[in-house]
Amino acid sequence: MSKISLSALAVAASLLLGACQQVHTTEGGAIGVNRKQTMFAMLPSEQVDQMAAESYAATLKQAQSKGILNKDSALTNRVRAVAKRLIPQVVVFRKDALAWKWEVNVEDSPELNAYCAPGGKIMFFTGIIEKLKLNDDEIAAIMGHEMAHALREHGRERMSKAYAQQIGAQLLSVVTQGQYDGYIGLASQVTDVAYNLPNSRQNESEADAMGIELAARAGYDPAAAITLWQKMSAAAKGQPPQFLSTHPSNETRISDLQANIPKVLPLYQAARKKG
């Protein structure tokens, strides 16, 4: 490659780095999640929250039209009661989150799933509660985990990586006059395994850790996260190898949770005393 191309590549790399910023989305809490995250500067939190709110509204509308939204009022009230205790605890990690427009709904679906979209849009599927026979402590473990994803802005973080990867490939093509275009596809695959997937596992581990702290502070037994994942493991009946999965293996997840529970147990005991 010519010196001019090398110089242009250096400029392009500098511009790409300038478009990203290192941020702390949350405070560490008792659990100590303090990793700085790389965010794309032209993808602000407000934009991601708006996108999530629009998607969530569309989901609610579709579920409503099918007659499967909050069909079981008793179950919906039960899930919302758990959320009512968990949401005030978010101030430990980020004070602004208390002012989010939180929503909690339940969709009648056999899926073993639940999520909290950016900005505090929570959805539970009846399948995960009924098939796994979850108690309230286990519901709190799931909800705390999903809320942690939103608090840490893991969705925005994944989008930022995708933007950076795409722009980086485009810049490489421009400054090298297409010389390396044949390698971009391969580079993308390598990056996916060596960069994106490990960080996705890290995001899951962060959500696990923060989730049990939210639950403990709300007076829910953090040890319920163990029984939850034991149930999930039994229901999964096999899973992909950890190296090629975006989630930790159930064994690793349970081991990490067991190591973190002593850090939040005093918070749970204090919350129980307050009643």
C-alpha cells in the first residue's frame, strides 16, 4: 500500500475513533459493575429509547388486536406488583432511570421469554411463568436481569458496534480503492466471534449481577436466580457450545451467580427487615 493510502487509512481510523466515546452508563452498585462502554456518538440514548418505544407500542397494538395482551388480569397484576418493587431500586445504578416512562405488560404466548426494551418497556410472556412454574422471587430475578440490560444500555452498545463495524469497512474500501473488499466479509465473521460475541456474553453476565442486586434491594431472594436457571437449563435440554453462544452456559451462569449472591445478601436481609 502506498504512503498516501497509509496516511488516508490513519485519518479514516482517527475519524472512526472520534465518532465513538467511552462512557459510564451506570454506577457500580454493591455488585461492582464498572466497565466503560463504547458508544457511537451519533447514536444518542434518546434516539434509541424513541425507537424502542415505537417498537414496543407496535407490539402492544398487535397483541391487543389478537386478544393476547394482558389476557390474564391476575397474572398481569402479579408481574406488575413485582415491577412496582423493583423500579424504585434503579436509582442505585442511575438516578435518571426513575423518570423513565416504565410500562409493564404480559403477552399470552408459549415463549420462554421476557424483555425490558430501552427506556423501561417491560414485556413478559406467559410461557416463561407458567411452564417454569415461577414464584415471585424467580420472576424478580428475570425482571431484574432484563431491567439491567436497559440500565446499562446494552442495546445501544450493540448498535454502536454494528455502526462502527459497517463504517470501518466502508472507510477501508474507500481509502484502499477497494483493494481489501474481498476480505471484508471474512473480517466481519472473525470480528463477530472474536469481538461481538464475547462482549455479548459479558453483557449477559453484567445483567445477571445487577439483576440480583435489584431483586435483593426490593426484598426478593437473590438465590432465586439459581433455581431459575436450573429450571431454564432443564427446559433447554441442551444448548450450543459456550464459545459460539451469546449467552454464558447455564453452568457458568449459575457459578457466577453463586459467587455474587454473598455481595447482595445483606441488602436482601435489610429489605426484609424493613418489611
